[in-house]
Amino acid sequence: VPLILRSIRKARWYNEDLPWLAPDEPQADVLADLNTSQNTLSVWLIEDDRSNLERVITALAANRNRPSNFDYAIIDRQFLDGIGVKFDHEPGQTPDRDVNRWHLDMIELSASGLLMFARTLYAHAQKERILEKRIRHLITEAVNSGHLDRSELRATMLGKLQLS
Amino acid sequence: MYLWGKMSISENTLTAEFHRLVSSADEEVFEDGMETAFSNGLIAFVKRYGDLAIDVLAGHIIGETINAEVAAEVLRWIGQMDDVKTHHKRRWLLERCLNCSSARVRDGAVLGLSFLDDPHAIPYLESAIEHESIHELRRDMEQVLDQLRETKAEKAL
């Protein structure tokens, strides 16, 4: 079963013991990681053997202003099929052209649909973090191998990686 | 009063400047790897006032007078910024905040230490891991601990 990846900030998804929060309920701030536009939400398709995972992460991390940690949630697609999520293949916009074909939009999202997605991610997704030091290495390698188009990286990113 | 170079500056002045900075954060959406007016202002504040600025940040973060999201953002950026003069003081604040009551603040401290990549923090992280109750955060701490141990080993070569 393929997987779906969404970039997040892990700390918003911690299962923190807060007196006002019901058990197994995510904090409202998780919604800050699920900003929609035109009722769509951008996600990435990961092969079931995760063979493209590192490449997708590298492309997304390279799209930023500077190297940083990369936090993400990854979930079996079948959980999302179970809550009626619809997908549309829309090419992504990263400096890696091959990665862009793994981009999906979740479409026709209602407010309650988005909340259901948040709850599903909270309950079933793995939340992972790649540290900045590793991200620096991955981006540098991808530029050198030609996977990343250097001309599409921001000047600040190239400067921080001493690639300019 | 603080001594700032040859001039003196009141704690109130520094605090007022920091409060203006925090107010500006209300409009911001923080994303990893992206600067904001808040992060740029914070770096300028620390570079201008040096260790005095870190004292002000410490008072507000440890005293929990600013919200946890902003406190965590401060800790990420003080780990990430380049400023040799304040390195020790910034590292001290990050190590100290591993014991803060808010998980988000502890996470900000962990990330700040990962950016700083200074093995001095190893015993502080070891201790924080022992006491950490949130499984995911403990894993994130262990990952940073591994990185710092590798850095230490590389430096020893």
C-alpha cells in the first residue's frame, strides 16, 4: 500500500498530558500544519517500500530558505481512503523534477473533512524528524548528483551550504 | 542597570524591546527553514546586546511569561544563529530549557542544540532523556544525542 507524506512540525503533534485536553485528542495547533488553499491540501506519494522517501524529503527541504530539520507525518493511504479523501495528481514545485510527479492534492476538503484527516494523522501516522545536519548532507549530495536543479535553489540556501 | 559596552542600559529598556519583538510574532506563521520578521529581529537583538539579551530571553522563557510556541521559536533560532560572542550563553539557555515544563519549549531546546552541535550538551541531554515522559520527544532527544556524540568523536580524531 502506498503511503502519504505531509510536512509538519512534530511538537504540535505530541501526545502531551494537558489537563484541558481529552485523551487521544490532538491539540488545535496541529491545524497550523494543514493549511489549505482553495480547499486543497498538498501531500506527497511515497512508494510502499519507501524507495523515494529520502528523495522527496530532500527536494522539500531544499525548497526552503535555509537548511533546517525536516519533520513529517507518513501514513498508509488506506487510512485516508477509509475517510473518503479524494486525490488529484498535480505536479509539485520543487527543484527536483522527478520528485514533482509524486505530488498529490487532496481535493474538495470540507472543514470537517480536514478535521477528520487531522485526527487520522494524529492516531495512525508515524511522525519523524530528520535533523538539519543530515539535511545539509542530503541536499549537497543531491545538487552534486544533479537530482536537484541548483539554479532553482534560493541564494540563501546555496550560501548556507557553501554551494554558491 | 546593565553595562553595555561603555554605556549602561536598563533592564526595562531591553525587556520593552523584547516585548515589541514578541508582539510582532503574533502575526507570524512559523515554518522550519524559513526566516520571519520575528526571527530576523531576534537575531539582531541578540547580536546587538549579546549576553544581556540572552538574560532577558531566559527570564521570559524560564519564567513562562511568553507563550510556548514563541519560546520554542526563540530557542530554535538562538541555536541556529552565528554569533561566537554569545555561544556559551546561548548554549546555557538551551541546556537549561531541556527541563522546562512545556513539551514544545523542550522540543525547541532540543532543536536549538542540534543546530548548535556542541558536545558540551551531551550530559544535559542524557539527563533530560531519563526524565522525559513523552515518548516521541524522548526519541527526538536521543537522535540529537547521537549526533552530538558523533560530533564529539569527529573532533577527537
